[in-house]
Amino acid sequence: MCPICKNEKNVIKRGFYRRPSDQKKVQRYHCKICKISFSEQTFALDYRQQKRWFNQSCFVTLCSGVSQRRAAYIFRVVPRTIARRVKKFGEICEQNLCKYRDQRAKVNEVEFDELESFIHTKLKPVTIPIAVEKKTRKVLALSIGNIGAKGHLKKISLQKYGRRPSERMLALKSMAKDLQTCTAPKARLRSDKCPLYPKLVRDYFSEATHYTCKGSRGAVVGLGELKKTIFDPIFTLNHTYAMFRDNLKTLSRRTWATAKRKDGLLLLLNIYAWFHNLWLDRKRIKIKLEVFTV
């Protein structure tokens, strides 16, 4: 198919060429309507990449508790090369998550809550609503939004950065809107007793049943997300949060590998969410354009 006019009938083959980076033989094509030439590499994930050999290893490494700078050191590339991979991987993983929600069977049991982190400094906290399927622990939807600083940091944040508009409800609504596409009408939703959640469930899941439980303090073991209590009603969600913090360096507690921009952190969250779902399926961990079968 021609990348310009999207035509399929008037496209003919026009020889081959050897890719300089790995000497692979690539088919060329020519469009009779647009009069342009292109190749099968035009539609590939690694289009115009000179160091495509480490894409798969980079994808797994970023989801294994390794920072971007350390990944650049491991693969002997400059940090901006890793940053470009993060942008590309994040966009593709977001598309795959969207296709996964559209193609999978409707979910009957969902747990959701908010994970808190920060951008650049603890004076700029963000909230990360995440929804997880109870039975399989797969990530279904996530979002991100700015929130105000709390406690003794509130006054310092106001003096240094001024009042930051809260995006908590926008992030929750974005997560709920994505979750609607894969949730059964009469699903069972579980969360803690946050006062914002009942209205959110009524607005987006009017026929669903909402169960709430009292939140408890996190323990040091389990990175603070796994609880001290004997029985945790939303254990599946808290376990997933603990895995996010352990495997994404920017979410780890007491780390200096902080995210500098909200959109950059969202890219990393989408990358790990897709990796997490693949890992639970025990499929080959490979980043590609096609969505994996459910």
C-alpha cells in the first residue's frame, strides 16, 4: 500500500536493495499514481534506525528496573538514542493496549486505584490511576495527572512553583473512559474508600456494583504497596503497583532517576503496562506493531 495515497492496486515491485546496517535484502515498490518509490521497510518499527539490533533488548531492559542512562551505557549508545526508543515504544504500546481493550472479552471483575509519584521533584506530585483485571492481573487502563503537594511540602511548593491546577478528576475520567470499552455492564468494581470513586462509578458504570474497602498503611516489604494486613481485598491491584515501582526506575522509591516531563512518564507507564501483560501471558517479550492475540 502506498504511504501517500493509500492505494494498493497501482503499486508494483521495483527491485531490491541491501540495507547498510545488516545487509538484509529489502523489497522496493513504486506507486504509479504518486510516482514515488518506497520499500517494505517504510512500514517497519525500525524505519530509518541505524542501530536496530538492540530494540528488543532495550524494550526488556527498560522494564527491568534500569534507568535510561544506564541502558545507554549497557548498549554503548548515547542517551538520546534511548530517549527516541522510549518515545517510539511508548506510542506503539499505547496502540497495543487500546487494541487489546477493543478485542478482548468483557471483564467482570476490575480493581482500580491511584498510584502517586512526582515529576522532577517531590514538590510536583502526580497521580496515576490504574485499572487491573482481578482474575489475570492484567493492566486494562491507566492515565496521569498533576496534583498538589501535601503535608509540609505544600507551602514550599506554593512558594517555589505557585499553585498547580489539579488534574486528578481529569485523569480518573480518562482512565474510566478507556475502561468502559472492555468492562461488562454489570461488572464488579473494587477500590478503596476514596470519596471521589462512587460518583465516578455511577457516571461511567451505572449498572456495575462498586465494592469499597478501607485502605491500610503500606509496609517496607513489597515497596510499600503490598500491605501488612492478613487479607487485602484489592491485593491484585497492590501487587501490580509494587511491580510497577520495582520494574520502572522512575517510580522506585528513593531514586534519583526521576521523570522530567509528564508525557515522558506516561510513555514509560504504557511501555511497562504492555510488557506486564505480555509477561503474564508467558509470551515472547517482543515489541512489535501488531497486537498480540488474546
